[in-house]
Amino acid sequence: MYAISKVIITSLIIVALSELSKRSAFFGALLASLPLVSILAMTWLYIDTRDVEKVAALASNVFWLVIPSLLFFISLPLLLKKGMNFYLSMGLSMLATAACYFLMIKCLACFNIKL
């Protein structure tokens, strides 16, 4: 029952964000820019484990991976504004982001930072 509650709460937040975005791009973006998924994941992790070290490790890893994820928000609007198909733009943006994740992990390893 607890897992179902987590799914319902998380789903309601995503649906609310989607509905808000239909009415206002600004407020949708404002809400979407909040690290809701990270906050929910950390909350559920803490409730499930009561382990603050796991939560701290998750927060630290999220920090390092937010940096390459920004490429997605740069490339997607650029590709769409160039007239590229939505699904192709989305796919290429996700591929570019995945490549940046890989590069970030490799770069961090050079500084002995392990995710």
C-alpha cells in the first residue's frame, strides 16, 4: 500500500505540473525547475531507510549530474526553433545529454570523485 501511495503522490504532482503548463508556460517552468523528482526521491529514500548518509550521497550525485543535464534544456529549444520534428529533437537532446553524463562521470573520475 505504501508503494502505491508513493506512485499516486508522485503522479499527481507530475499531472498538476502538466496541467499548469497548459495554462501558463512561466508558472509551469517555475514548478518544473524545482527539483521535484530529487526532492521526492530523497524524501522516499529517507522514509524508507532513515539513512541520512544515503540521502546525502544521493543529493551529492544529483548535484554533479545536474550540470550535464542542462544541455538538454539548451539543445531541445534550439532544435525545435530550427524546425526539427518534436520527437527527433527530443531524442537528439536526450542522446546529447546522455553523452554529457558519460563525459561528466569520466571527468569527475579524473579528480577521484566517484558517483
